[in-house]
Amino acid sequence: MNKIAIAFFALIAVATAALLPAASSDSQATVLRSNAVVNPDSYSYAYETSNGIAAKEQGQLKQIGSESGIAAQGSYQYTAPDGTPVQIQYVADENGFQPQGAAIPTPPPLPAAIIRALEYLARNARPQ
């Protein structure tokens, strides 16, 4: 496996771990299901614990120009400290880590005045 693939796996592991809740309050949780398949050009894993944490991911080697790396997709879920269920789906590829889910914060919409100003600037911009 090349250095890009190893770095990519490390990045995904760190990103996923950073988003999951701390395990200290769930110290009595047990693993209900766990499996993994690792091949030279692909992998997959899935696990589920008794406290509602679950994750699954699959990835494969992808050639991008003269470089190769791992493209992955997966999901994870857990219950937030306030009792809210959190579910995240993601793709991780040459465009970076791209999570989706209701728990991902989104920016507020642009005010109408800012949109009008940007449209005005686009119409009246002078080429240099």
C-alpha cells in the first residue's frame, strides 16, 4: 500500500473518531457485531455496540491521474448526550471528507441585500 493510501486511512480514522462521543460514559458497552474484509485493493468493515454506536465503511483503490489513493464511503451513528440520535453518511475521496446528516451544522442563508449586491457586481464587473 502506498503512502497516500496509508495517510488517507489515518485521516478517515481520525475524522471519524473526532466525531464520535467519548466512550468513558459507555464503559460497560459490549460489541454486538464486528466484521472486516481487507483485500489488496479494497476493504470493508462494520461494527455495532450495545449502546447504539454503529459504523460501516467500504473503500477501494482509485487511480487519479498518475496517483492512486483510497475512495471510501460509509456511515456511523450514535446517541448524543442529550438523547438525540445522530446519523452521518459520508464519502471520502479526492475531494476530501464529505459528511452529510442532520447533525452537521449548516450556515444561515445569505441576506437578500448581499445576494443583490453580488449579482450587481457580477453584472457590472470590468475585465482587467
